[in-house]
Amino acid sequence: MEFIDYYKILGLKKDASQDDIKKAYRKLARQHHPDLNPNDKEANKKFQQINEANEVLSDPEKRKKYDQYGENWQHAEQFEQARQSGQRSGAGAYRENPFGGGDFSSESFSSGDFSDFFTSMFGGGGGRSSHTKFRGQDYNAEFQISLRDAYTTHQQTFTVNDKNVRITIPAGVADGQTIKLKGYGAPGINGGPAGDLYITFQIAEDAVFKRLGDDLYITADLDLYTAVLGGEKIIETLSGKVKLKVKEGTQNGAKTRLKGKGFPVYKKENESGDLIVTWNVKLPENLTEKQKELFRELSKL
């Protein structure tokens, strides 16, 4: 039967505070709990080790006894009897760890709730840690939608861990944005609360519109004659088509801003970005001789 390093099991140093012990235990116990690792014997064994380590280190009296005797735990009972006898007979002051100490190195665990080492040193018992309530694990999921879907508030159903989840996606959700659904994660342990579900949205690129923040960008072709003389042009927006006036002498690459025709601002009703139209002036092709002659005349003026 070998000495067990309870500090090593919890990943702690000997000067760890009670708060450090509590945090380390909760993290490891949740990770290795049998309910989250069904049919995993190694996880079950690790969970028992973690419980035992916490049972000792979280109890000030047990921890004091454990720290005092170190690897000389076999003599603990003998020394305790001698100390108590000395106190009754008026012997001198008690000195800690008269047998020396040693580095904690080896580990040995039985298949029961507590190891032979624990039973020998502390007489068994305990087990309070196994009934600690734990919050369930959080789930993370990625969900892809189109730019046009993200433009309107709508409902979507998807599956997480074989469970259908129906959510309302607010208009204006951004690419990479994460929302939390409280209580949709893993169930709690020992009556603890369920975890949460975090959904990260991936918004696919659109063939027509480019989104930057709450503004939308579009490139629209414009014939040479309308660019030179001015006129009107029908432009597509995500809320429908609009008729846009074109100024005389519009240059290739010029931009026109349509206020409020961009993307909805997330969770801000009746607020939207702008739509910026970049004009792509198209030169005429396959001109007739008559048309070419007219252009020659224009070039001379």
C-alpha cells in the first residue's frame, strides 16, 4: 500500500488555499463525473481519486494530519497515541512531523469509494463530496445562415446532441456573433442546474450584397448614355427594388448612398444602416458605323 499525493491529484501545491482546493475540485469533478463519461472506467476511477483528495484537503483536521505525517503515514496512529499520552502526563510541546517527510510521488487507489491508504489513515467514512451539486456543462454550436436570412427576424430549428432546439434569430445578427440560450446545455449533476447553449452564427457571403457593419454595398452597372445625360436606374435592395435618380456626368466608380436601406441594427427597432451603390459605367459595344460617326463628331466638339 503506497502513499497517495492528494495535492498532485488536484494539481495543487501544498500551500494551496481552501478556495484553490474548492475550485480545482469542482473543475476536475465536473470533467470526470461518471454521468458525463458513461462506460468510461478510467473516468470513474479518476473521479473517485478526485473525491478522495477533496475529502482530505477540504477538511482542515484531515489535511493537518495528512500534512504532518507525509510519507510516514504508517506511524500516524502510533504518534497520535504517544502525543495524547504525553499531553495527559504533562509532556513537552508537540512537534510537527518528527519522522521527517518526503516528496509526494507515487499514487495507489482501490476500486472502492476510498482507497486503502485513506481508510488506514482516517478510518474510512466521508463521501460528502460525491453529493455536491454541479452545474451542467455548456454546449457550443455553430449555425450557418444566409445574409438574407440574417436581414429579417425569423425562427430556425436545429439539432444539438440529438435534441431539436427552436430559436428566434433577431434581425441584424452578425457573422461570428454568439448568443446564449440559458438552460439548454447538459443537465446538472446531483440536482444542479443545467448548463447553457452558446450558438455562434456564420453568415455566408452573398452574391450581390457585401455587408460591413450595418451598411450594405452593391455594384450596379450604368450605361454610358445615362451616365452622361442622367436619368433613372432601378436598384435592388434587400427590402425590394427602388428607382434611383442618376446625375448627369456620373463617373465610373462614383458612389451613391441610400439612407436606411442597409442592414437592420441588431435589437434596435426601426434602425438600419445605409446602402452604398458603386456605379460601374459600361461602354457600348458593337457600335454601328453611324454610332461611331456620332462619337467622332462629339470628339471634335
